[in-house]
Amino acid sequence: MGQLHGHCLPTVADGSVHMRFQGKWKPSELPQDLITDLYHDLVRHLTTIQMVKSITSTNPSSNGNSRMLIVLPTELLDTIASYVDAHCDLVSFAQVCRAFQQIAIPRHTDYRLVRCHYRRHVVWKHLVARPDLTENVRVLEVLGELESTRNKSECVPYVVREEGRKGRKKEKVRYSSAESLMLVAEALEKMESLQKFVWSTSLGFSKEAERQAETRIWRAVSQHQMLQHVEFMQALNPPALFLAGPSTYPMWSISNLKSLSVENAAFLRQEESVRHFSRILQQSPCLESLRLVLYDWSFQLSHLLTDVSLPSLRFLTLEIYADPEANAKPFTDLLERTPTLESLKFYYLSLLPLKPDSLPSLKRVCVDEGEDVPLSSILTGHRAIEAIGRIPLTDRYLDILRNVDGTALRKLELTWFDSVDALLEVAAMFPKLTWFRVPSADYMYAWMSATAGPVYVDQWGSILESLPELEVFHGVSFFKDPEGSGLNDNDDRARQIANTCKALRRVDHWENANPSKVIVVVRDGDSVSWREEAVRRRDYY
């Protein structure tokens, strides 16, 4: 196959690759950096050869093609695996044959997602030392001390888990924040296939070395051409340090994103840095999802959105606690010039009357509890809305809901309802509801935060009976803890639910304050049973 750099070339024997060395280097003496260079050159060379055609043959069952897969060089199989992003697809890839398994499991499945604390030095050192593996990382989540991320489980390569545990015991060197961040930056620079970057620390760096490390992190992030998704909570620096332009703060150079989430970032509190930040939006014409969370009364959306057009935006979430009157016009203007928007969630903002035919693609909307003016501006003209979230069911809101296509709405979330009659009226208006949530409460004894009076089990039965296509109902615990209460009538409850609402399959767990558990009603012919089931938080709401 020819000599690569005059040092080594591959031979294949029994499905594995051996290196035949030429020149002065022996295998045991070959420097690690030379192996890395040869690895990249070899991959580039092998991806051009004709053998790769056997992978895409229209007759994969052919014995000849099967043999070709077995004798493909390991480096080429590794390159093929590198094109597979999803973990489930990697597992399927590994199940094709033993050769694929030996490549996908150790080199790819453990490296698609890396999630750990920025002070997990053993992980960052491993990623720096093994660029051939680090380049397989697709998603990097850097954790810190934020309360919202403390319960997140880390996800690191298997080969460093035990090493990391021992390393924390033996390692006596204490790293400064700057040194820790430099390790993160160095690892980031090697993640050439990075697609998503998540930063969730509460640090505010003020020392020069820390600022340099932070700059290096964002320079590495901004230079990755495959990067499409960025999320970060809190600022990396105090606000005053964000006033510099993109030459000294490379975050502003990030471009071509598909999703962006920014929560409580300090740089959104400075007008000049907000204008710099808007460059990211301007440089991302394919942005599909935008989420901004900020609590700063002086913030003005006009500084961010004046020159911004988002022609591909489909999902918008704005939780901005700022002067609603000052931000009403720029917010309204944004909605009017974004016809692609499908999902809209906004809190603490006001909205002016929209032009006719605005938001033609809108399917899902969620607004402030008790703030009916924005919703009345959106729900006009018999809109075919599929989901409405977090509204109180008062007479005023019932009038607004009459502007929604009754056959289109599938999901409704209430924060209050005046009476059972109001719920029955909603059921009559939207008979095709498949997902319905009322406020979680004890409707026999502690109903005051949810409605004007107690609601009894037979009344809930009438409501469910009025929704023949309902599949998910949350807010009421029909099932009791068999051990804690001494009651064992859950089988009867499951049968009653199955008979009352033929499609209903999921209701609240008896621990209804815990959104990670639900009760699933199981139908098997004439028999009905139930089981506890864990759900992801995002699937519960």
C-alpha cells in the first residue's frame, strides 16, 4: 500500500492490524506524537481506497462483502464508526460483527458524551493525552457548583473512572482555577467533531490567568466547524469583563448554531456586551431554537434584536424579568417577522396586538400565569393550536380558548380552574385532548391553591369520561401507597380508570410531588393491571 512518512504501514492479519516499521524506529520506541500523526495520515489515505465500497454494497449478505468487512484495516473501521453520532446507532453498529464491536465499544460509545466537573483533572488529562479518542466527543458538558446541576450524574470514559478514583486519593497537587480551566481548554481544542457544548458553572473569574484560560476555552469552541448547539448558565466572568470585542472575547465569533440557551448570563446586563452577543444570532441564520433567561429590570430586548433576523427559528423561550412595557414592541416585532415559529414560551413580557396572519406556523404556546393580554393577542382567528401551557381556567380564559380550533388542541396545562363545570366545558370544547394537567393538589382537603372548592372522585370520573382520547392525565393521585396507607384497592382503581377512559394509560404516582414516577395502566385483552414507571422530567411536563 505504500510507505507513509517512511516510518510504518499497516498489514492485516486475522482481522487485526499490525504495524510493520521501516527505518530506525522500533515499535517500542515509536514516539506517541509520531503515532498520532501517522494515524491521521493513514486514515486520510485509507478513506480514498476502493475497499470502502464494500460497506455500501446493495447486497450485504454476499459472502464476498462479508469477507471484505473482516479484512478492512482497523483504522478504516474506526473512521467509519466516527461518522455515527447517536449512541443507539453505535450499539447497532457494534452488533454487526466482532470487528465492529472491538472498534465501537472502547473507542466511541464512551466518548460521544462527556459530562464532568471542571476540576476532574484525571478526565481532562486523559482527553488531552488521547486526541485520537477525544476527537470522537460529540457532546461536552462542563459542570460546576450550580445548584441545578449538582444532581447530574457524570459521564466519563470507562477507562478513566477507576483511574480517576485512585487519582483523587493519590494526587496531592492542588490546581488553581486557571490551571483547571487550561486543561479543559486543551481538551476542547482536540474535540474536532464537537457538536454541543454545555457550560454550567457559577464561577466569576477575575484574575488574569483565569481570564486567559476562559478566552482559550471560547476560542476553541468558536473554531469547531461542526458545533451546532451551545448552552450555558451563569457567566464565566463579571459583567465588566465582557465589554471587549470579539478579538479578545471569542465567544462573539461563534456562528452557524442551530440551538442556543443562555441562562442568567452576566454579560446580558451590559448594553455593549448585549450588542456583541447579538452577533451570534446574526451569524446563525439556521438557528432553530433560542432560550434566554434573565432577571434584570433594566434589560432591553431592542439592544439584542434590532438588527437580528431569525428566518429558521422554530422554538423560542424568553423568561425575561424586565420592564414589560419597554420590551413589548421589540418582542412583538420579532414575532411578526418570524413566520417559522412553532413553539412559543414567554414569561414576564407584554405583547402588542399582532398583525393579521402573524405566526402562521404556531402550534404550541405557553405564557404567564394570570396574564391574559399576550395570549389574547396570539389566540385569534380560530388558530389550530396543538398545545397550550400554564393558564388559569377563568371565565376570561374560557372566552380566549373559544378562539382555538376545537379539533386541533391535544395538550392543555392549567394552573387554576374555577369549578368542575369549567373543566367539563373545556372537555366539550376540546374532545380530542390526549394530554391534560390540572394543578397537583389534594382535592379533598387541600384544594385552595388549585380551585374554589373540593373535587370528589366521581366528579373526576365524569371529567375523564368526557375525554375519550385522553392518554395522559396529571395532577390527581388516584392510586394509594399499598404499604404506607394499608389500602390495597389499586387494582380496582386501575379497572375503573380503564373502563371510564378507554385510552388513558398514564396518571400520577401516589408520590405526586415526585415528577420522576408515574403509574401506567396496562390493558391486556380483558385484564387490566398497573405498574410504577420512571420517567424523565422533560417527559412528565
